[in-house]
Amino acid sequence: MAERPAGRGRPQLGRRLAPGIDIRGAGGYLVGPGSRTDQGVYATAPGTAGLAPAACPPALLRLLLPPPRASHHPTPASTGDHGQGLVQFVLAAHEGQRNTRLFWAACRAYEDGIGPALVDPLVEAALNTGLSEREARATIASAARMTGHRP
């Protein structure tokens, strides 16, 4: 992979698994056959161009996935600082990331037991970023279902 020029762009978001393997979050990039870097062009290994990609080995998949979150259920009567942080996370969304940020924040809220109390503040934040109320509520309902809760 090409190195990023000093002082330019976002810092690496992921963690390094081994030399030459970078794992990045949103905003990262993927290289593969046809990608160009200062070191050359990526290509398939000789004789493998027609083969389907191999499945990810379970051991590597475990390294790539985030660790399971501990389940705790604070009193949903107050969203506290964490709830406000999730709302601010949504408010900071730019076009192209509004729905993704809202979904992520809603998932965290439901996982932390404050989902129902945070629905209206998250909808309001989503409206301020340009999403429609219908889209915001559908995204939050999807996050509730994804985390095993009823919207």
C-alpha cells in the first residue's frame, strides 16, 4: 500500500494485523487487481484470475471483527453524557454519512439500554443533518431490530 504523505489526510483508523495489512474503518480504501501505487500495480497471482475469492478464514475474521460488547442495562430514564455524545455524533454527519452515523448511534443507544429514550433526540439530530423524519425513524427502527429490540 502507498504511504500517506506526512500531515495529509486522516490518520489510520484501524489497527495493524501484520506488516503490510491495514484494517481501516469508514473512509478507508480497498486495493486489489488494477489498483496503482507508487510501488506498482496490483495484479492477481498467475493462473488465479478466473478463480472466485476464497472465504475469509474464521481465525482472521475473529481478528477483524470488534470484540463482543458487554451487556449492561443502565436506567433508560436518563440518557446522560453518552446519549448526548451519540446525538452530537449524528449532528456532525456530512452528506454521504448521515444515515450510517444515525444507524451506528441508534445501535449503540439500544445496546446501552437508552434507545427508547434517545429516539426523539436522534430523530431531531437527523432532521438537522437533512434526513427526512420518515427516513430517520426507519433507520432507528432498523437499528432497534438489529440489536434485538422492538422499535
